[in-house]
Amino acid sequence: MSTRFRLDAVELSTTNGVVRHEFPAPLTVLSGPVGVGKSTLFELVKYALGGSALLAPVASDHVRHVSVEVTAGSERFRLARAITQIGYVCWSDRSH
């Protein structure tokens, strides 16, 4: 048996303010020229989910916190993590 897992949104708290990306469609394609941040966004998602990530200097220098909103099965969660040298993971339930 498999569990449905969906990335609903990514929110970045940066030195220039909050940036939020929502993924409402069943399929989202990220496209753009080299260097605009596609891979960096994926690394930040991986980091927010609790994994280790190879963060680009722009992320380390300008992103303070990253959070993701995910749906796993019928439960909805918001996972947040600070961008620090050591890092920590703060898991919080946002069930509906």
C-alpha cells in the first residue's frame, strides 16, 4: 500500500522578505535559464524535509528559514527549518 505525498507550497524567509511558491496543479514544471535558482529551490525543499542539502551561497547568505507545506495521505503538515551552520528541524502538524 502506498501513501500519497504532495508538496503544496514552499515559503522562504529571506533578507529581502518572504517569498512563497504554491503548487496547486497536479504537475508543476520549473523551467528557466541556468543560474535562476531551480536546483537551489529543490535543495531548500530537501533541507526543509530534514535532509542534508548542498545549499548554494546565495541560499546560505540570504535565506533565513525555509518551510514546506505537504500532504501525506489525508494529513497536512508544515515543516520548517532555519538556515544555520548547525541547523535544526521544527516539525509542526497542520492537520485539516
